[in-house]
Amino acid sequence: MHISKSLKRLIYWELGIPLTLLTIGIYHGLMQTIFRAGIIHQSYFAHLDYYQGLTLHGVINAIVLTSFFAVAFGHATIAFYLKREPHKWVSWLSFWLMTVGTLMAAWAMLSGKASVLYTFYPPLKAHPLFYLGAALLIVGSWIPLFSWANIYVRWKKENPETKTPLAVVGTLVNFTIWFVCTLAVAYEVLVLLLPWAMGWKATINVTLARTLFWFFGHALVYFWLLPAYIMYYTILPKLAGGKLFSDLAGRISLFLFLLLSVPVGVHHQFSDPSISRGIKMFQGLLTFGVALPSFITAFTLAASLEYAGKKRGSRTLLGFFAKLPYLDAGRYLFAYLIGGLILFIFGGLTGIVNASGVLNAVVHNTAWMPGHFHMTVAGPVFLSIIGMSLFLYSGLSGKPVFLPRINVIIPYLWVIGILIFSTGLSWGGLIGEPRRTNLGMTYLNPKNELFTPEWVPTTMLALCGGIIMTFAALLFFIVFFGTMFSKKTSAGVLDIPVAEALHDEKRIPLFDTFKPWLLIMGIIILLAYVPAFIDANKNPGPGAPPFTPDNPVPEKISKAPDLYNQ
Ligand code: HEM
Ligand SMILES: [Cu+2]
């Protein structure tokens, strides 16, 4: 379909800005593996400190890229399926808020005034513009929800008996989760962090800040993941040459995500002493509940791929795997999506380890964690984002993909890279290698008394994987920006592959409405989080003064020593 120039331009910018910044994000990923393998024994390289780089890496890759993409993909999905464009003024307002916010935070990070990692836990303290920038980026990213919801309500009035397209349900579910969870982080930033960073308040309740952060932070991972899920359900079966096995299964799993994405954040705080065991247990159990929609998805997708493989001539039980279009350059999006799915199997399994309270104690804060989440956020999330960005851009601009044969092998290179990289980190984690640590300065420096030779092979493995990933990313940049600078060969249109359903169950009203689900979502969140917030307020611990990462002594201790020495 044809879309307005304004919407096209908006989508170009929302894909182009984060992919340009991603070059910085990837550079720091590689540098981290180099520092950690002990190739560099300093705290910085090229004037950039390890923690400054790690902050840039986490914020750009996991927050900026994912938020911009989710908005661009949401605009495309709503316009494509409901045949109405989002409100122009609202969409551009959202774009400018996100862009200004990103620039503010980028300035703070690049000037070394915000090396607080993407979780910005107090007592680490950043420049106020970092917090303000993050808040603007987040608020900007949910503004389009209101325009989409309006389009949806009008569409529903005109088509009361038609099932809402699955991709639209997914987009609305995702941004509802996002809207709800970001309220907590907005509160954390505006009420706790900013006044403290401005020097108006001397200390901060660390437990409360962390609890508010993870109310947001776990839902954030589903906000990353749901665009990929939408692609898996509504696009992948078509690309494979088949159909979606069950449309209803997709709806059930999306609504389960709506219920369970937020009230599980305390599973990131199993080691926080201020929160009582009962709440940890409850949220731990709910976390296993999230495995349910993931299994529904895994089985539905496997059945869809099996159907496609059989249609393509497979006759044996598992022969369908061999019949899929892995290297079809004309269907490169299949390669990006299937690559992500392969990684997600390992990401999901390691996630079940993390969610189990006792096992979590073994892997907590070790390299196991980045080993796990690069197989989720840098797996299906990242591959579907970059694949779809290229697909949308090339389609909308009418420019053919640059180097199509290379393009189709990029995701497989990335998969090989991550598997090696994550094996190194996970193995290292199991033998105690810490995360968020510049190992090259101490543990991986033979001249240092803390030198730990057991971690030489693990960090070397991570380095090898990191080099392959960086090479794959470099090829992607060449393909994406090469496409951008090539000549237009056809009129650009918005076209998204649509998978038909094999079992297109008749419309069940419960799975075509949001109200009851929103109500249950509210109830579960209250049950899970009211006691957690009460605990966080009851047991705040000693109020924490501001620290910066390069100094173990609180910032203002010389000015007001009595305040902190009680
Ligand atoms: C060349 C590719 C990449 C390499 C070599 C790489 C490497 C690393 C390493 C070694 C760490 C752990 C550092 C530490 O804990 O001390 C890390 C952390 C992280 N990475 Fe990556 N990464 C890459 C790509 C990505 C991508 C594509 C994403 C997301 C889309 C991502 C998201 C993250 C996040 C969220 C963290 C956690 C940061 C923190 O602990 O604050 N990475 N990365
Ligand atoms: Cu989580």
C-alpha cells in the first residue's frame, strides 16, 4: 500500500537514527570482550572508560535501538493492517521527544558524566540530563499508543464482527505493557533520582529505586521481544512457504504476556535483602507462568514450519527442517527470523535457570547473565530488528538490498558468533567470573596479584565470539547503509508479508477485546507489587549518598561528613 510522505520520512528517521548510533554500541561490545580478555590492562581506551563504554553499549543497544524500532514498526503495522495513518502531529511529537531525549543522554554518557550503566542503580549518580533524557525517550515512545488506540477503536466500530488482526493485537498489547511499566521508571526518575542528582536531596532509598526500576525492567524485556513475536506469528510462516498453525494460539499467548510481563520484576532482586521471601517466591512462580506463552509460541511455530516444510516436499518426521528457505536471498527476512529462533532456544533455557531462586544464587552477577541475555536481546530481538529495519527501508524506498548474497548469511554468522561468545561467558560465570567488571585491570592481568588463570580460556572464547559478531554487524552496516545510498528502482510501498492461518478459529469475543485482560492485569500487578513496595519503604537501609563509579568515597562526604557518618 502507498503511505504519505510524512509517515515514510518518519519511519526512515526512526530506523536510521538508532542504526547509526548502533555503530557506537557495537564498537563498545567488541571493546568489552577485549578488555575482559586481558588484552588491555587500563581503565580506558581511546579516552573512553570501560564503564562509560558499557553504559553506552547497554543504553544504545537495549534502550535506544529497541524503543525507536518498536515505534517505527508499530506505525508500519497499524497503518498496514488498519489502513489508516497515525496522527501526524502526535507521531512527530513522539519522534522529537525521543530524539531530544536520546541526544541529552548521549551527551551525558559521551562526556563521561553518566557512567551508571543502563540500569542506573543508585548510589551511582549521573548528570541530571541523563535521567531527563531517558525519561523523554521513554515518554516519547509511548505517545503513539494513543493515536493507534484511537485508530483501533474506529476500526472496531466499522468492523465489529471481524477478528482484529493478530499483529495489531500484538502491537496494542506491547505498548500497553510499555505504558504501564514506564510509569514506575518515570516515578523513579522524576521523584527519586532527579532531585537527588540536582543536589536537592542528600540521600536516596536504594531499595525503592531498584524495585521501581525492575517493575519497569522486566517488562522492558517483553517490550523488546514482542515485535519479534509479532513477526514470528504473522510473517515467518508466510516466508517459510506455509501458514500459521493456529491464530488463536497467538492471541492466547499475547494476552498471557499482557497479564504476566509486569508482575515478575522482583526476580531481578532475589538477592536484595529488603524484600521478603514470600514476595520473591510469588513473583518467581509467576515468572514460570511466562514460560507458558513461550512454550505455546515454540510449539505453534514448530508446527507452522513443519507445515511449510511438508508443502515444500518433506516426507519424513523431521525432514521439514531441511526444506526451509535458509539461504534464499530474496527471502532474507526468513534467515534473520530463524537465526533468532535458534538462539532463543538457548536464551529461554538459561532464563529458566535464572528464574529459579536457588540456581539464581549461583549465577547472580556473574558472566552467566550477559551470556544468557545476548541469546535473547542480542538474539531474536536484535536479529528481527535489524532484518525488519532493512526490509521496511528497502520496501518503502523502492531501493533493492545492497549485496543480497552477503545479506542472507549475516544472521548465521551472528548466530555462530553469539553461540561461541555466550558459551565463553556462561562457562566463565559458572566458575565465578564476574559481570560488569573490567577484568583486564586485575583478574586477567598476569602482573596483578588477583590474576585468575581459570578465566583465560573463557574470556578468550568470548573474545572470539565477539570478533565474529562484530564482523557480522559490520557486514550489516555495509548492507544497510549501502542500500540507503543506492538508486531507487521502483515506487516505494509499505508491504509486510501476511501469513494466513491454517486453523483460523472463529472469533471468540474474549480473545478480541482488551477490557477483561486489562482488569486482570491490574489485579495481578497489585497483588505482586503492593507488598514489594511496602517492604521497600519499610526496610530502606541506610540512605545512600551519591557515588560516581571512579571513586569509592561518596561525592559530598567532604562537604557534609556528619550526614553520612551516622
Ligand atoms: C558485537 C556484538 C556484541 C558484543 C561483543 C557484546 C559484548 C558484551 C559484553 C562482553 C558484555 C558484558 C560486559 C560486562 O558485564 O562487563 C555486554 C553487556 C551487554 N550487552 Fe552486549 N555485546 C554485543 C552486542 C549486543 C547487542 C546487539 C545488544 C542488544 C541489542 C547487547 C546488549 C547488552 C546489554 C543490555 C548488556 C548489559 C550491560 C550492563 O551490564 O549494564 N549487546 N555485551
Ligand atoms: Cu526479568
